[in-house]
Amino acid sequence: MGVSGCLCAELLAGIDEGSAIEIKTSCDTFVGNLVGNITGNVVQLIKADNTIINICCKDICSIRKLPILPLAYVAIFDGSNGNTVDVINTNTDTVIKTITVGRGPTRVAVTPDGSKAYVVNNIDRTVSVIDTLSNSVISVIPVGDNPQGIAITPDNTKAYVANHVSNTLSIINVADDIVTGTISMDSPFDIAITPDGTRGYVVNLDNNSVTVIDISIDSIIDTITSVDGIGDNPSAIAIMPDGTKAYVINSGSDNVSVIDLATNTVIDTIMVGDLPRAVAITPDGTKAYVSNGFSNSISVIDTATDTVVITIMLGDPPDPLARTPDGAKVYVSLQSTTNVAIIGVIDNLLHGTITVGNEPIGIAMGFVAVS
């Protein structure tokens, strides 16, 4: 790309369009994404607010492609008064940034391309959108009452927010962070989207069901109920990386319903600990980790046999959890503490904790460019 033999081409050698970059001039530093074309001797950079900056190559001291790191974004609830997200570098297990968001942040989702983190603010009834490159809030989106779970489509186009009390899903256009519509349902609490991006599965906490959404037309196409085998008070859901099964956490019946996604039928029920709250599946699909709030434990499920193979004791009540992008570690938010626990996936042992803000809750992982 670029003009052969010119200064721009030399500066951009080895840097692809869309890459996150840092440009230094004699008087300023600019961070953004390379637009993808050079007009004469000008480099074009797009910033988080979608403004484009043109920088003359003769004024540039250096251009650096920014490193991509596995980061965890942790919502800090702080007894209903919290309004921050702590960012953890999972390579070093250290907090590298604290970002102010709305009141009562509870859940987080990172876009598949790592460019944004969406934070659900339960008290404010909003979603704060974080530009991960600058680690700053670039938009605040009003949603429904008592927003809880959030999921983003694999193609990076839409985000869905489960509004528990409003009985709706808010549909957000990721390109401009505007709510484009809602879908009505009964007490939605969490949502997961299939890897091919065709369907969304929504757990409904108060009526013991899972609603199936056609993502292409944003309409309900199926409902799986307690008669079909869904347990009491389903509160969380995760889908296998190969799209074959979904694991539904039933907080009221202390078990997990396993759904065959080819037929939308419950094919197994797995007993876990007391008051299970969340689930995370390893990237290779071999293990599912379930946090048990009243048992102070994690149940590890072998997804080939759908049986609990080990229980990991934590000492404090676990809340949402997430696995690192490489699948080596699982991070667990510990309720009413200032800690996130680290579990090794290979040995299923507790490998210490990371100190964060008071009452960590929602947590999400992603590969993110760091300036």
C-alpha cells in the first residue's frame, strides 16, 4: 500500500490498513487506526470518535504499530455506588487502567475486533461504550430498566442488552452506538450468540425459559421452557465454540441445562454447587467453568461427558467469570471483596488473586491494542 519510493511508504512499511498505530510529530502524538490509503505524502488516521486526521509525512518523526495484548475489563459495582471498570493485563496480571463509567456497572462485553468494550450500568439504565485504544468512554447509550446481560455478534455489527424489568432486549448498532429496536420477552437476564452469528439464546430468569432469536431479522423463532427441561431461575448462558451446545445456569435449582442447538432440546442436566451464577467455556470447548455463589466454589464440567470432574474451592463467593483468549486461565470476580481470582485451566488450581476495586462483578476478555 502507499506510493512506491515516497516517505509515506517507508514510514508505513509492514503496517496494514486498519492497524492501531501511534504517530509522533515534532509537536504532538496521535493514536488511532490507519485508514488504509495515502494521498500523496499524507497519512490518514481515524480516531475513536470517527474523525479523520491527515498528517503530512514530512512532519512525522515516527510511526509505531501498537502491540495487541489480552486484556480483561472488570466492572466494579461497589455496593451500588460504583462507577468504574478496572483493566487488567492478563499477561502480567496487573491493573493498568481504571475507567469511570455509569452507576452500578454489572456486565461487560468486548467487541470481537477488540476496539470497544460495552459496559452495562444497572442503576443508570445505560451502556457506556469504551474505546479500548484510548481507554475512554466515547458514548453512553440509554437502554431499558434493570439491564443485565450483553452480547455482541461475531461480525461486530450488533450488541444485545437484556433489560430484565423492562422485559425487552435492546438492539444496538455497533457502528454508531444507537439503539435501533427492541424485542419483547419475559424477564430476560442474559444472552449468548452462536459462533456463526445466526441465533441468539436469551435466558429468562423469572419464567424458567430460553428464548431463541433469529439475528438476521431480530425476531423470536423458538422458546425452550421448563417443560422441556430448563431449570429454575436461569441466569446465565454460554455456547460451545463449535456451536453444538449451550450451557444454561439455573440459579434456583443448582444445576445446568445442556441444550442441543441443532434441535433446541435439553439433552442433559448437570448438578453443580449452591446458587450457580455464571459460566465460561474454554476456547477449545473441552471445559465449562461454573461459579457457585453460595458454595464458594467453581464446578468444572467436562463437555465431552457433561459431568463435573472437579470442584475448586475459593473461600469467597464467586460471581461472573471469563477465560483468557488463549484459554490458559479463568478469571473469577469474587463478590464483596476487592479480588479477582486466577484459575489455571491445565491444573484447575487457584493461582492467586488480583487486587481491583470494591465488589468486582462483570468481566470480559479481548485482544486489544495498547498505546
